Amino acid sequence: MGKRPRRVLHTRLWHRGLSVLASTTLYRLAAVMPSAVSQNPTLGSLTSNFPLTFPTPTPTTHPDLVSTKDLHREEDLLRNPFSFRHWWTAIQNVKEASAAEQKAEGPSDLTPEVAALLGPLSSPAARKSLQRQVYLYEAALTQFPTSFKLWKSYLQTRMSFVLGRLVMKKKAGGRKKFPEMREALEDEQEDLEQWEGGLDGIVGWEEWRLLIATFERALMWLPRMPRIWLLYLSIFNHPFCPAQVSHTHARRTYDRALRTLPPSLHGRIWARYLLWAEAKGGATTVAIYRRYLAVDPTVTERYTAILLAPSNPDPRPLEAAKLLLSLARKAARGEYTSPEGKSPYQLLTEFLDVVEQHAEEVGMDVPDTIDSNAKIAQAAADEEAASQQPAEQASLDGKLIRFAGPAVTTSNGKSVAPYDEDEDARSPRKLNVEDIVRKDGLEVYKDQAGRLWTGLATYWIKRGEFDRAKHTFERGLASVLTIRDFTQIFDAYAEFSESLISALMESLANPDEDEDEEDVKETEQELDAKMKEFEELMDRRPFLVNDVLLRRNPNDVQEWEKRVALWGDNDEKVAETYTQALATVNPRRATANFHRLYINFAKFYEEGGTKGEAEADLDSARKILDKATKVNFKTVDELAEVWCEWAEMEIRHENYDEAIRVMQRAAVVPKNTKVNYFDHTLPVQARLFKSLKLWSFYVDLEESLGTVESTKAVYDKILDLRIANAQIIVNYASFLEENKYYEESFKVYERGTELFTYPVSFEIWNIYLAKFVKRYGGSKIERTRDLFEQALEKCPPKHCKPIFLMYATFEEEHGLAKRAMSIYDRATNAVADEDKFEIFTIYIAKATSNYGLPATRPIYERALEVLPDRQTAEMCLRFAAMERKLGEIDRARAIYAHASQFCDPRVHPKFWQEWNNFEIETGSEDTFREMLRIKRSVQAQFNTEASYLAAQMATKQNGQETEAEATPADPMAAAERQAQAAGGWQGTCVRVGEAEHKRQGRGSGGTASRGAGQRGRDSHIGRRDLIACLASMEKHPSYGALSPYLPKYPKAAGALFQTYNDLQLAQQWTDLEIIELPGCSRCALRGRRPNTVTESLSTDWIRTTFQELGGPPHVYLAINTEDSSIVYYKISPGIVKPPL
């Protein structure tokens, strides 16, 4: 209610001014501002143009604001003062008119420097436009003081005259509604306003001040409008913003915005606030970022980068290091996730980088570090001691209970970490870098020890503490577990030593003037010491590498052996290393050949050191080996080898009795022999008596040094323990045989055959039977036969062939031939299928030599019944050859016919060639034709699948689809179906040599009359020539595919086949195939000539065409009797059945 009278009074005064203006319509007052266009304007002359908008321009104070053209607008606004549309229209019209006036205004006579200072208000038209628009906006706001649209337009208009033209950036896509602060800062940085021009903050200070006052008035009416706040705050990012408002006033304005707006809108304010703080730098940045980090720590990494930026005049490395350390610890605990996707280790390495680069500012010096380490160690010891004390129950008169302990969870479920001064960025106390690297680095990231140790050493180098750096390098080399970390530390250590030596050498080369001889001497001594240390470091490298590998796996036997080799001739160190290795390695976890350490250590004493210069110490070697026999190795073989090496050592020093006593100790058999050799829960000493390696060495030792009886006793123990293998059996029998104990050796063989089954028993029987036959020959035939029968009793088929052959040989040499034949006969049934052919071959050979060829017929016949198909053909060839020797041609032919069913002509050409030669030599035309017929049928039988696939290909080439059939189609039926589909045709076999093809329109009368002459010429082909022709035909590559379709008569088949090849070779015809014509007993060629299909072919032309090729004068063709054309259809390469 208090605002309305004031608004009415203001309106009345405004109306009165308009009435005065109306009474003086023709009065025009051009307000001339003070001149600012002189050639050398002063600051005072420029600032005298301002302020333009205070007091608020009105027609009373500025009569030139309203002209006669504006009377209609003013009257309209007087009539409708509460119509927002009228006010908005009037304002837009004035804006357009002012813009047109500014464009129409001529070029300014101001210098570029002066124009740049005045910015958008450099021209009188622009200044007048500002006053007119301010006049209308202010009048409108008296009516609508809470209109956001009006205030926003007014503020943007005032900003355009003061800040300059806003440059709009192109944006790709929209922004997230509630982005993370890191993304919000990046987006805000890209979207930050930029202006062209602008009023200088010194020259136009009054206008800048009035613009800020206008914003304050707007916020008084609309305090919770974020867009107005953002417009207001954008002023402070302008490069021409006056210093009076761009620091303290701007910071307070940001603070007021945060206090006024709701928390949901704070993100938009903070993004600009942080960017503004970064631009200001110094304490302002620190204070503002600290405030924000208390609420949201996600931008801590950005803050640390700002603190360490080279452009920062006041870097704060200690604060940055503490912040990074805090982030690394929180990330390791899972309480912080880096917005940039950094791992906890990466954050720790960034902390380490800061420590290395700012060692003096961040870390403690050596005395403080030592004191801090001592306090930390004391605190840890006290805590350990307190944890070991018995806990007391709570009581009224007891001791006070200490409540310090782990963090307690709060109401939100998260534990509050205790205060740590190392993470307090505001604390000035420096960091104990050694403790931090140990606790937060080396104990957590053990696989990155190399980087952490080198970083800590670099920190001490940067502080100039070279002794501490060297100590750090040494500690690192003595603690790392991988070669990668070792290499990293060693290389840094070597580089540090080299740089230190280089610096000392340079100091000696270029001494200072104030240095005396004593200082130079000290420098030389220090240089000598550093050189010696560097050489020692290089010499120690192999040992340091070996230390790393042994720390990684102290049970690595091979690395201990390498360490022994590194000491070379230093016997003291070698013995010390062996002793350390044997005390360190766990036998159950050791790598392979742990027993070799004991053996090599014993040899070291046995040989008198590495060079052998000392006296052999057998007592020490025996003590080591005796100690080794009590070690629980991983395998029994290792313990057995220790005993064997001990015995060998005694043998080398000719202590033979001692060697046997050693093996007797090792081979003691316990009372309970029912021990599982592979039971690893038992110690190896309890399973040693079943070690074949131990007993083999023992029995060899007895054979060499002992008596026959002692050796036999050892062998008998091996057999009693049932640990013998076939080699032991053979060795035992051979030993007895060498010592003339033949029967006992045979008993050993028999025990071996009882102990083992096939196939091991087979090897023993082979040796046993050969030895027995050699020993007794034919003196003990029945016993020998019993042994052979016993060997064959359980022998599997794949192993019995050698025994049968040995058995038969024995009978031939010492027994009966008839019995030998019966053994061969038994072998043909007993041996495996793959051995039967060989057995039959031997059987037939033996029968031939003993009884003659006729006696082998039953054997051949039985072989053909028993042998597999692939071997039957070969046996048939031999059978037929035998019959030919006996003159039984018909029987041989029958055998060939029987074998043909197993022989594919493409796979077994040898068989068919032999049969072919047989028929040429002994057969007739009929038998040869029968052979060809059989061959075609066999070819067809084996060609079933190939023919079917070829027919399918032909069908596809003709564009026809056929149904798949399980069996191939009949060629005759296919030709009939083809003829019926073509409308019917009759094929006849015409001899071109007898009659020419009918031309179109001629009759077919003369065809048969010329047949006699051709038949006469056919008779000139003799029997032997025909057989030779057919023989060459069979060798042709195309014969295999043609043979099923050739005529049954040899003459016709030969002519037809020769014609087919001639036509193809001469390239006179294409798409040739052989078919069987309906109603005709022969097959014919069907094809076409490339030039025409209706050309008449004379006998002379046929002869001329085939004269060079030597073709016969008779050619079989299939002729279409309706139009005298040669009937054909296209097929794929090769001869296949016709498609349906």
C-alpha cells in the first residue's frame, strides 16, 4: 500500500512534463555534450561525458528524449499505463529506431584509441539511444517492478552499452542438469561470456557503477532469480571491469548469491565462483577453494594443479602434497574415486612427484626425520606391548581404561577417521616422507617398489643429503623382490654415483679461487672414495641380482648353485653359501635337485675346495652326506641318489668295504614291507627300501665287488619285494648264465614271466626261448615245445607272430616238417590281421619248398577267405601266377575275375595291367571283352558317388533343378526322358563313312545302302590290332569315365572311344558325351560343331579331318531324324549321366 501513492505521484509529474512538451511542439533542443573529439583528449574530457543515466533521463531533464514523432506513443502509454504489451512494444520500437539511427550515422571522427576507450558509447547516437531506452525501461519498471522479463531485457540492454557486444559461441548438444563439478567447470569455461569492445573501467567508471546499482535494484525486487545473479556475476569476468568492484565487491556478491539462492542452484554459482577465483589467484583462490573443498572434494586434483602451476606467483607445494596424500589414502580405503579415473597408486605417485620437485618445502630434514621415525617406532612398540597385556574387567576401583582405538562409526554408517596432521592442508608441519613412502607405498604397492624407492632417494638427493640417498638406495636393493624393480633402483643408483663423480671431477678441474691445497686434497680423497664405491657397486651387481631372486624364492636350488658359482675360488664364501642354502631351503618346497646341494657340498670337501689345492676332507663330506640321508626330500629318488653318491665317493677313494656297508645301511628292509611307495604322507626314509634305483646300484656294486652268493641274495631281495622290472630279470638271468648257473637262470626267466603280463612278458619270453633253444637245441624237444605252448597260451595276437616263427623254425631244425606246417597253419588264425599276409607268404613258401606248388592251392584259397580286401588282390595275383606256372589258364582267369571286385582301376592299376597282359598273351576276343565288361562294372561300382556329383553339376549348368537321389540315375532312362521332353526323336546309329548327313529337305533313303562297304572295311581290323587298340584305350585318362557307357563289342567300343578323343583333340566338336540310344543296342556320340549343327558331313571330309590323327574311317553319331541336326546338350567337363 505504501508503494502506490509514490507511483501515482511519479506518473503525474511525468504527465505534466509531457503537457509542457506538447505545448511547444515545434521546440527542438539538441543537447550538445561537452566536446570529446579533440585531437588530444584528456581523461577529464572523456570522463565528463558520463554519467549518462544519472539522474534517470526524463523529458523534463532531457527534452530531446521525446520528439513530435513520439507523441502518439506517449499518449498511448498514458492511456494504458498498466498494459505490459504496450510498454514492451514501445521499448522494442525504440530499440529498432535507435539501431537504425546508429547505422545511418556517419563514421566517427574519433581516433581508434579514443573509440576503444569509449567502446559502444563512442558515438552521440549510441549515447542518445542509451538514454532513450533507460527512460522507457525505468518508466515501465515503475509499473511492473517485479517483471523478470522486463528486468532481464533492461539489464542486458544496459550491459550491451557498457560491456560491449556479446559473442555467442556455438554449442554442440545440451548440458547436464546436475553435472559433476569437474564437468561443470569445463562446461562453464567453454561457455564463459566474451565481449567485443566495452567501456573502459576508468573512463566510464560512472556508467559501470550505475550498471552495478541497477543490478542491485533488480536483485532487491527479484532476489531468487538465478539468471539475474548469473548476469550480474558475468560483469566481474569482463576484462574492463573496474578494479573497485572486481575484487572485494565481486567476492561479496558471489557470497551473497550463495546465501540467497537455494542449495539446488549453488552448483551454477560455484562453477563461476571457482573460475573467477582461479583468474584472481593468490590468497583469494586458496580461500575460496578451501571453502568449496569442505563441501565437495572432487576438485581437489584441480586445486593441487593450481597450487603447483608455474603461473602461480605463490605456489603452495606443502598444501598440495598433503591434499594428494589425503586423496591417495582415501582412494586406497575406497572413500574417494578420482573424477579423472586415477588409481590410488597414481595419486600416490603424483604426491611423490611433488615431494621430488619441492623437497625443501615439503619434507623434513634428516634430524627431524630420524626423530619422527623413532617416535613412530616407539608408538608402535607401545601399542604392541599394550595389545599383549591381559585385558582387565571394568570396575570402580580399578585402573582407568584407555578408550583410544579405531574410528567409531557415526549415525550415517561411515567411520570418522582420526585427525592426521599429515593430511591437514592448513598445518604448517612438514611431512616425514620416509614414513609415508614406507607405510602408504611399500607396504601397499609391493609390485611398484622400484619407483617408490627411487622417488624417496631422489627426494634426499634434491635436499643435498647424499649419504641418506645412498642409504636409501642400499635399503631398496636389499628389499625388492623383482628384477624389474631391482633394475630401476640400480640404474638410478648408478646414475647418481656417476653424476656425483662427475661433479667432483669438474670441481677439481675448475677449482674456486678461495680453495686451498687442503680443500683440493679432501676433494681428491672424496673422489677416490666415490670411485671405489662405484666400482664395488658394479662388482656387486651379480650378487645383488642373485639376492633378489633368492628373496623372491628362497627355495630355488638353481639360484643357490649360481650364488656358489659367483664366489669362484673363495672357498670360505663357498662353504658359507652352501651352509646358508642348506639351512634356508625347505625340502618339501624346494625346486628340482635339492639333493644336489648336499652332494656338491660333499664333493667340495672331497676335492679339497674349488681348486683342489686343500687336502681332501672325507670326514666332513661323510658328515654332510649322512646329514642328507636324514632330510625328508620330495621324492625317494633324491634320497636314493644321495646314498648312491656316498657309495661312489667311497669307491673313488678305494674304500670298497665301506661302500658296501653304506649300501647295506641304505637297503635295510623293515619288518613291515606293505608300504605304498607312492604314499607321500610317509617320509622318504620309510619308502626308500622300495627304490629300484637304490637296489639297481646296490646289485651292480655287488656284481663288481661282492661274491656270487651275495649278488644272488640282493637279486632275490629285489624279486621278493616285487619291485623288479624286466631289465632286472634279464640282468639276473644273464649274471647266472655267465657264472654257469643255467638252470637257475631259466628259473629266473620263469619267475619273470609269472611276475609280468604282456607286453612285458613277451620280451622276457623272446629272450628265454632263444636262450633255451640255443642251450639245449634238440636234446629237450618236449620241454621246448611245452615252453613254446606256454608262451603262446596267453599271448595276444599282435605279439604272437615272432613266437610262432621261432616255434616253426625250431620244428624245422629239430622237429618234424609236418609239425612245422601245422604251426604255420595255427599262426594264420592266431596272429593279428596286419600280420596274416606275411604269415601266409611264409607258409606258402615253406609249403612250396616242402611239398611243391600244387600243395599251396588250399593255402591260397584259405588266404583269400581270411585276408582283408586290400591284401586279397595281391594274394590273387600270386595265386594266378602260380596257376599260370602250372598251366591252369582258366583257373588263373577265374582268380583274376574274383579279385577284380576289390580293385578300383584308379587305385590298383597294377592289377588291371597284369590281367590285361594276361589276356593279350593267353586270351581271346571274348575273354578280353569279358575282362573289359568286368572292368566297366567295377568302375561303375566305385564311381557311384562321383557320377552322382558330376550329374548334379551338369544339372546346375543347364539351369535345371533335380531332386537328390540316393542312387545314380540309369543313363538309358535319362536319355528316354530327355527325348520325351524334347518332343520325341528317334536316334539311329549311322556310319558317316557309309552315308552323308541328310541336308534339310532331303529324304533318308540312301543311308542303309552304303552299309556294306563299311562293313567290309571293318573286317580289315585284325584281332591282334584290335586288342592293341583296346589296350591303349584303357591307358587313356578319359577311359575311366567313358568305360561304363562304351558298347559291349570291342570293335564298336574302340572306334567310338577313338572318335571321341579325335573330335576333342581336333576341336571340331564340343560338348561331346556318350549315351545309350533308345531302341538301339549300342551307345553313340552326341555333340555339336561350333559353326553349325545342320552341316552335311561327307566321307571325304571325315577322312580329311582325321587323316593326321590316324582315326578310323567310321564314326558313330546320334542324328535327329526330323531336321538332320546333331542332337546335343551342354554338359560339364567329363562324361556323366544325362540330366532328367
